[in-house]
Amino acid sequence: MSSGNADFCFPIKRLENSRVILEPFNDKHVASFVQGCKDHPALFDYLPFGPFSTTAEFKTWYRGRVERNPTETIFAIFAKSPAPDSVEQQTLAGTIGLLNASPSNASVEIGFIIVLPSFQRTFVTSNAVGLLLSYTLDLPPEGLGLRRSQWQTHASNEASRRVATRMGFSFEGIQRFQRAFPAHKQGNGFDLSRLPESTGIKLGQARDTAIFAHYCDEWPAKRAEVLRLMEPR
């Protein structure tokens, strides 16, 4: 595995504020991430991949899905915390990434969000999402100056939908039967057994997808509230 995704279509870099660091994902993060997730398979309930029981299994998925895909990249999230001797500590808190990136449409999606249980309902999610919102929508040289930064989630994933709403994304609606989902995952509950497999392959469940987005014309007005949500309380 390389450091980050060298083929990603937008520039990527280490992002940081006073609370978290987003570091382009690489080999040194794999063991800690898999170890942090392995006893919590529910982290992957609404995702089309995982859970991963070994580092080899994760690396196989990463190489096939992310490493040479110009539309996707992942960051490792590190939470900052002061130690008793006032030396800052950094602890792996999860992952977040960019996917469905499109230079021709100046758009990207914030996804691959897996926050480890001990960091859920803390400052980690809001700060990680806020950093990527700022990076994707702020004008150069600080940001990419894109037109659209979107958020897609399983329509049944209420926690993810609450995060999107809290972080100021506009709800655009639900696309029903938006994608095929692995057979062992929870779909939208519709019985597909009577439908033909017109693609010639056996498809899994159907997923309904809730779609949210931030837009370049609204970002200047929304930016201050996003930054406020990232502040210590």
C-alpha cells in the first residue's frame, strides 16, 4: 500500500486542526484500524464492504477498491488529547474519505466514515467532517474550490443522517433502489426473488440511499456554523 492514493484525481494532503488530524491512509494504519474494528462488526452494517477480520483481508479490499481508483481516497483520523505531562497524544479514531470524485463536475462525496466506538459521540466526527468540508469547498490555495460536496447514506442509517443534518448538509431526498447491496447486508426489505437477474449476475439486496449536499453558492454562509461545531466546548 502506498501513502494515500497517488492516482486520486484531486490533490490530497494532511489536514489538521486543534482536535484531529486527517492523514492519508497507508500501510502503517492498517493493523491499528483492523484491531479497533474487529470486535465491532456493526460498524459495517450500513456499508457495502467489511467487516474485516484480518489485515490481509483489509489490504485485499483496499487494493481492489481504493488504491488505484482515481475517484476514491481514504484518510486515517487521529484524535488529539493532552497527556498529564501536557505532551499531546494522537490516537487512531477511525477513517474518513473522499469518493465519487469528479473533476469534470467539480464535485466529490464525503464517505468511508468509520469512527471507532470509543470516539463516537465526541468531537471526532464533527471535526473530521468539517475539515473535509473546508478542504473541498474553500477556495484555493487552502481548499479545492469545488461546486458540490455530497453525503450519501443508507436510508435506514439514522445516525449518519443526523450527522449530515447537524453539519449543515441540505437533504435532497431518497433515491429508492439506488444500488445493489451485498446479500448478507440489510437492504430496503423488498422481496426481489421474483425479479429477473437481467444483468446475468446474482444481485444482492436493494439499498435506498438518502442524499445530502453542500453547495459552493451556500458555503460562504454556512461555513461559520460548521467551524463553530468544530470548536471545543
